[in-house]
Amino acid sequence: MAEEVAKPEDLAQVDYRPPAKDWRDPAVEFRKGVFCYSAAPKHLQYLGLPNPRPWHPSDADWKLPADWKRIILEGMKERLDRFRSFRLFMDICVRCGACADKCHFYIGSGDPKNMPVMRAELMRSVYRRYFTPAGRILGPLAGGRELTEDVIKEWFYYFYQCTECRRCSVFCPFGIDTAEVTMMGRELLNLVGCNINWILEPVANCQRTGNHLGIQPHAFKDAIDFLVDELAEITGVRVEAPINRKGAEILYVIPSAETFGTPHYYTLLGTLLLFHAIGLDYTLSAYASEGGNFGLFTSHEMMKRLNAKIYAEARRLGVKWILGGECGHMWRVVHQYMDTMNGPADFLEEPVSPVTGTRFPHARSTKMVHICEFTADLIHNGRLRLDPRRNDHWVATFHDSCNPARSMGLIEEPRFILRSVCRRFHEMPENTIKERTFCCGSGAGLGTDENFEMRMRGGFPRANAVKHVRDRFGVNLVACVCAIDKATLPPLLEYWVPGMHVAGVHELLGNALVVEGENERSTDLRGEPTGAAGASAGPQPEGARE
Amino acid sequence: MNALGSLLLVLLLAGLGFAGGQVAGLRPLFGVVVPYAAFVIFLLGVSHRVVLWARAPVPFRIPTTCGQQRSLSWIKPSRLENPSSTLGVVGRMALEVGLFRSLFRNTRTELREGPRLGYGEAKLLWVAALAFHWAFLLVILRHLRFFLEPVPAVVAALASVDSFFEIGTPGLYATDIVLAGALGYLLLRRLLSPQARYLSLFGDYFALFLLLGLAASGILMRYAVRIDTVAVKQLALGLVTLSPVVPGEVGPLFFSHLFLLSVLGAYCPFSKLMHMGGVFLSPTRNLANTSRMKRHVNPWNYPVDVHTYAQWEDAFRDKLKAAGLPLEKE
Amino acid sequence: MNDRGLILGGLLLFVGLITLPVWYNVAAGTPSRPPELKLPAQGKDPFGTAEYMRASHMSLLVAWRDEVVRGGERTVVGRDGKTYAKSLTRTCMDCHSSRAEFCDRCHGYTSARVSCWDCHADRRLAEGSAR
């Protein structure tokens, strides 16, 4: 991979001058490294999705169904009637361009069709041509554009070059949310079988096994057992990690990557250690073994299909409420969709922390609490013994994940935890955090290797902000609360800011957490010497300043 | 080219109005029929579009949160940027509609040597947009002196505040200067920025030129090519009391002004100018972030195919058993 | 959530505001007649046609003011060949004798502010009140 990819210094030469060519020309070039491969037909077949066939985006013939145009237009009509957001966002954009340089893909690629206004305009031009009187009569003069196969290819290229991060919608004077447009675009593309494997394979896995990685229940159990053993080795404490246990008080739902992936895995270590320390009555589930939801990147229907398992499992196991782990888009689904799609959760109780007695009235309907909300409450009430010196080998910054920041407002909770468990913490520049945070560049199902160049381009603004705090404060660790971040920030930062590490907030918590009966800890959860034992041995860069 | 084409079209329309005002036989058309028709199209068209929006449901609660959520009691929530109450939403919407809060956030991204990304201040677009919209509103309110008899004191007061500096006779209106200046900036920005030029459509320039034409003809009539304002008020009052008076000599420039206004009104429902109503309906702004607090109902929430627990257990029964995981059915 | 009532209410409010002049004038019983002016018995239009005077009398007055105050040119020859003093309160109001029944009618009708009386005393008004 590395030899095919341009060097960072070359990729950073971004030309923002738009081409002379009129944007209405839909032709796009599927160049290696900037698009995702098509979904294998077996996944479409398993999921019952239309038009399964072998094809490739760089083919001339995409083997669309014969009546593809009718399908797309009817699909648009249906969605215009179902989603006010869609109809409104098609109608009211004034093309002021305030969104243009807010998109990480535009900043990283300079491709003018990556300006959010233009990404939506690709759809809007078709909407005007077929659904507005002015466009039907005046055509191009009213901004209308014919729907052709080339337009479908263009849609595919650009709607799978948007991570639905919603940063543009923060700056739009009308709150136009490109994520909504991209979601509609992807739904329409799915109607004619134009989808990508890196999304549909996890979706099919999740439908079948309960999680994106396709981990079957016995392997899930093995992974958790292995994790418990490893935790015992590091801390000397053997934790309970029940799976599918009926009658537990709380169901804990994680992004499945935490069972296998690194550095996700350390987050789960830290979390299970926390649960042990507070004696939480909880269970994991091998059926609802995925909080993440790649259905969100496919269609509203697919999102609902996958999400349904969480409530179903909570009901079956008879838990009182649900706790959710560190995952970005999972929380978009849980916070903004789950209750509406698969509720009401009237078989659950309003969440109450069994340790502090704190009620979580903001989750009283959905009955699901974010692990950071839960832990922040524990720390605030002084229920945890923490030794932040054990994280002294880290100089941390916090990367807000798009969805918790802009679709929920989970901003201070993780920061409070970080400041409590880590003595050296520095924010990235104001324009790159909180509601203005930049995407990792690989969200919304685009984190695949074949898309590497575009991911590096899209992640450039984030990486550049990390570089800023590395140079200024000696930051060596990016903490985050998102499984996709944990998977894709390491290669991104390796490319732009070599030597950086990525960790979940609860990994750092696990490092600092003092548990009864534990050994003198000589290493952190990664097996690296801890700050207290070997601050000088830690990967501390030169010139680190407080 | 979009800009040139729309400029020519607006000049043509202004010329048409001008010519219509000069021919006595066409005055009933340009002074009465066209304005009435435009007004009806405006009202029906705008209503139709708003009803179309209203008929489409908001299936999910999807506010864009721009601040701290309301969660734990000791964490201060951002009541306006991430509202969790109706009052907060009203405040957020008032800031959006009245002060263009989101546009105020605008920055300019710059890629410098290093590579280093910088995010500089870019408030000029916000200033110009806000100046234009407020000036336009005040100008419209000032025009009420032609439509109301007797003229309410508040309209007279507005005019005297607007001409506070008493420059020239009749006194120069500050809003005229602001309106024309802001429109000029918005036009130049579209023409000079390569990105803005790339994404601008015919309709974007057309709306700007229409408004500029309106402003220019209005300013000319007040300060240079004077017209008989009593006759204008006669016409305006006749129109709004549904007893139209076909105007005599008013001055052809006035007919340009009136015709451009008619075109603007009739064009509005078919164009991006509908953002005027749409800004109130944006679900990313006008919903409280209470997604987990209160259940939001989707009227078309249809059942979907779910891989149930029973199916899952059946599929993995042997493996579950071997791993010692509990089963529903042995 | 059903917000259609709210939206339609907002739309009605908008339509109500846009058509406000219609209701206002109905309520005020506004006549469609133009203002009636008290015109001089015999008019000669010595300084311009009626059309010109209607649209631009303020320019003429301002020009006179500047010529008198700054240039000391106190008289003007009218279109009828006679010489007149450049004076609002004398020359103009010798014929258009009533501010209330001439000036104020149109100025009130179009809500156009007059600044003449900020400095000039309305002689006839003053005399009237003295009596």
C-alpha cells in the first residue's frame, strides 16, 4: 500500500482552484485510492437487497437494472414525502458557500464537488429537473440536470466521499445537513444495487452473527475470556464478564471491535476493570454484540433492522436499563434514532446509577446511558480511587468524534474523565474541537484500505491539528470515544504525524483506576511501563511543555 | 455565462417595465394586472411550498448540537446552542433568524506552508448578509407609507430615524446605502471568488440583479429622477383597497421599479428565495435535543425484517452449547 | 410529533402580515380619493409646470435657499417675465396661502417630512393665533 500512495508532502499540495469545466458534467474518474470497492453479491443476497451482481466502480457498465431511472425517481419521490429534511434541504439552499471550506474532504482534496453545497447540488439538480415546475420547464436555466447513468456514478463517487460528519451543518445559516442528503443519496444508490463492500459486509455480518466483525457467539466468549485472563495478568484482579446473563441490572453494549481490535481492546479492559471496581451487576450479550450500526450508512431501514437487537435483547434478559460503550456513530443511532425506530422501551426503567443513586433523566425515554456519562458521575461523586500519575507517560489531547459532538453534545463528560485520570491534557485549537471537530476522514463506512488516499486527504485537518499540539505541547496521545477513530486514526496519524498513539478514554481510566486487591502495577493496560514506574521510559517527546 | 445572462434578463425586464410605463394603453397592464397577478402567484406559491414542507413529516429528532448537552446536573448545558427546552429552541431560532447565528461562525480555512491549516476570521459574509436582510426589511416597512392611509406614526418615525443624518433633500436614507452596498458585496463575492463563481447558478445572479435593479430604480426615483409620489400612493392604495386606479403620468422609472418587484414576487415561490420560510422549518435547528428524554414518534415507522434472537439461537445452538452460554431452548 | 398546526398558523400569520394594508385600509375606511388641495384662484405656474412642481418643488426651494443665503441672489425672473423674491413664506405662500390646506395635504398623505418649518415661522399661523 505504502509504495502506491503519494507522500504526505505531495498530498498536502492541494489545489483549490476549481476546474474550468462546468460542474453539471457528471463524469468522474475512479482513480485507485480514492474510492471504495463494490459490495460482493452474496451480501446483498443475504440481506435481500436489490440487484446483486458482480461489478466494479471502474467498469464502464454498472449493470444497473433496466428501469433504474424509474426506481431512482420513485425512490426520490417517496423520500421527499417521508423526510421534511430532504425536501427542505433540496429547496432552500442559497449557495452562499459558507459550508465550502468546512468539509474535511474539500480541505484535503480541493475537489470543488466536495464542497458540501456542491455535494448536495448533485442531488438538487436532479430534484429540480424532475420535481419542481421551474426545473421541468426551464431545465438547466432553473438549475436542473438530466438523470443519467453518469450522474449515478457521480453520486456514488461523492456520496461515498462524505462521512456524514455534519460539520457543514454547524455553519449553514439554514442548518442544511449534508449528512441527510448523503443518507438519501446512499439509500437511492442502494435501490439500484450500488453499494460498497466495506459497509455491506459488516451489515450482513451484523444481521447474521450480531456484530460487524462476524464474531460467532463462542468466539465472542473466547475473546472475553482471553481478555479477563489478560486483565488478571496485568492487574492481579480477576473480573467477572458475564455474557447473555438473565436478570442482570444493566446490559452493556459495545462496539464489537473492542473485543479484538487494538487499541479498542484496551478500552474494554479499562471498562471491565471499572465495572469490577464498582461491583456493577451487568451482562454483555453475544446476540446484541454490536452497538455500532453500519445500517446507518446504508438506509434507515437497515439501521432499524440492526438496531432492533439491542432492545430485543434487553427485554429478553430482563435488564433494567442499558449502558453503551465508546462508539461514535453508535451514539448517533442510539441518541437520535433508536427510541423512535424500535421503542418505546417501556419494559425498561429510567436509568439510575446503582453506585451513586444518580438518576439520568435525560435518558428517561430511551433508557440508555453513555459510558462517559456514567463514569463522569462516578468520579464526580468520589466513588473511584484514581492515580493519574499512572498516565504520566501520556500527554493527551481529546478528539471529539463527530456524532457524539454534533448529534448529541457529549462534550464535557469525556473531558472531565480525562482531566481526572491524566495529569497532562491539552486541547487542540478551538476551530477543530467540540462542535467544530474534524472527522477522522474514515467514518460512515469509508475506512477501507482501497480508499487510503482519500482517507488521508479527509483526515488531513484532524491530523494537522494533532500535529499542532504535538509541536506545541508535546502531546503524544489522542484520546477519543469512537471505535472508527480507534481503527482509523492510527494509520492517519502515522501518515501525517508519525509517533502518535490513540486510546479510548476508558483505557486511560483503567490505567489510573486503583482497584482493591490489585498488584503493584508496573505496566499500563497495554503492557507498557506506566508513568509512575517509568515516566522517563515512556514515549515522551523532546521539548514537552506543560 | 450565468452572471451576464441574468444581468441581461433583469435589464430586459426593467426596460419592459419602463416601456410599459410610457405607453398609456399599457399602464393598466403594468400598473394593475401584473402586480395583482404577481401578488397572487406569490401568496399561492409560497403557501403551496410551505404546505408541501408541512405535509412531509419529521420522522426523526435530528438537531445539530452545537454545545454541551443537558446530562448530569453539575455539567452546565449550552441552553441556546444545544437546547433541551422549548424556550431554548425559541431562543436558538430567534438567533438564527434574527442574527444569522450559524453564519456568524464562518471561518476561512487557509493552507499554509508546513503544511499548516489556519482558520481565520471571515465575518464579512455575515455582516453583508445581515445588513442586506435587515435593510431590506426596513425598506419594505418604510414603503408602507404608500400602502396605508392614514400613515401610522411608527412608519413616519421609521423614515425619520432612517434619514437621521439629513443629508440632502429629501433626506438620504441610511438603509438605501446599506442595502445597495450589501448587495454589491454579495454580488462581487460571487463574481470574484473562484469557488463561489463555480457553484453559482443562473438563479443566484438573477435574484441579486433583480434586487439590485429594484434598489437602483428606487434610489434613482428618490434622489435623481423624481416622480409624483401622490400618484404613486394613489396607485398603491387603489391596489390594496381593491379599487385600482389606472395611473396617469407617474414617470416610467416607477414602472420599472414596480415591474421588477412583480417579477421578484412571482419568482419567489419557485426559487431559493423560499429560504425565507424554510429557515423556520429546518429540523436540525428547530428541535430540542431531547432525543433520549422524550420519545419522538415517526408516523411511517413500518416493521422491518429482524434477525430475531430465536433465529440466532437456532443458527448457533451447537456453538452456544459448546461455549457454555445459556440457551432459551435446550 | 405533529407540528402542522404550528406551521399553518405561521403561514397564516405571514399572509396576514403581507396583506396587512388591505385590512388596515378597510378598518380605517380609507377613501380612494387623492388629497384635495386648496389651489389659488388664478395660477400661472411661474416657476415650472404642475408636473415639475409636484415632483421637484423641494429641489427648487433648496436651490433658492442656497442662492439667497450663500450667493445673495434674492430675486428670480419667472416664466411669466415678472421678477419674484425667492421666498417661501412670501412669494410661494402669497398664492398657496394655507400650509394646512396645501402643503400638509400631500405631505401628510405620503408621509413626507417637511423641514421648512423647522426654521421658517408659518406667518399666517402665527398671526392667526395672535388674533
